[in-house]
Amino acid sequence: MSKYKHIFFDLDHTLWDYDTNATDSLFELFDKHQLDKLDRFGKEDLAKTFFEVNYDLWDLYNVGEIQRPDIRERRFPAIFDRLGANRADVPATLELEYVSLAPTKSATFVGAHDILEYLSEKYELHIITNGFDDIQAIKLESSNMDQFFDVIITSETTAYRKPDKEIFELAMDRAGAQLEHSMMIGDNLESDIKGAMNVGMDHVWFNPEGKDGRFTVQHEIQNLIQLKGIL
């Protein structure tokens, strides 16, 4: 019989397929604003550069160097700069349209719903995310995953960010969970896995791309259904 009672999940890149949903949204906005008329970049260039800039900004956010408004103010101007386009050509509503559209997309990783159905019959499930309250709520509802989770902890609500041990402690406190009966599942070695390690929580690294790990982890999986072999 499993010793676990509470399973904590990351959301983006672990359950909700951020890259697929973001790409779909960017392609849609590219067409809407006829960005091909700029003759500077194509849809694929926009998506590729978006991820490069976005990840850089989120890395800064995760270590507390910038805040939520900074991401939204800097993102598309930096993307257009990197693509060799004029910042003045950024549609005035592009950022707002993106953050309104992307969370409504519903793509999840293969097996996400199946494994959540399986786990929800045996454990209490929760979310710990460095995302924002309103955006993460829309993602969960749009992808029909909100039904599975009891406690949802965001960095915006707590003022702490993974890998801070405080966000994990607060999540356990709100869930009524004991450390020895808890497990964290996430894709990010720095925030999810090191965060779990910081608080002494058992953990699973979701590594669908088979990346090389920089340190030893407790469990590693390439697809979510493999959790059945652990839990």
C-alpha cells in the first residue's frame, strides 16, 4: 500500500501543454494581425523567438528579479527586436490578446486526464505553480482538469516561488498534508525538483524530451502514465 496521500503537481509543461497551446495562439494572432505583411518573419519564427524570450523572462521572474507586469511589458517588444522587426510594428493589443487567448486552449500532455482519473481515486491532488491566479484557473477550466484538484497554490497568492521551500510548506499546510505522505511531480529541475528537495519532499521528474539531468532525482518518467508504476 502506498505511503502517499497527497500528490502535488506542477501545471505548465507537466499537465497543460504550454508549448502547443502557445504556438496555436501565436499562429492565430499572426494571421489575425497579418504579420506576414511586415515581411520580416514567419509564424514559425515568431513561435521560436517567443519561447526563447519568454523563457528568459520567466527565469528572471522565478528568481525574483522581475515581476508580472515586467513580463507583459517586455515580451513582444523583445521578440520583435530579436526578429529584426521594428518595435513600432508590434500591434498595440498583441500582448493582451495573447494572454487572453492562450489560457483558453485545451491541449494537455498525453495521458494527463487518464492519470488524473486514476490518481484521484487514491490520493488528494493539488497544484503548486509559479503562474498567476487568474491565468492558471482559466487553463485548468479550459482543459477540463479543474475537477481533479483540491488545493491550488500560486506564487502570486503566496508571494513565494518555487523552489522556495515556503511555497511547498504553505501548500502542505493548506492541504492538511504531512511531508512523509506527500509527493511532487513536475518538469522543471530547478523549480519543481530542487524545490521539493529543499523541503525534503519525495518527487518525480517529468522529462518527456529525455533531457540529461544535472543531478540525481528520486524518480524520472517520460510519460505521465508511467506514474502508475510509482503510485
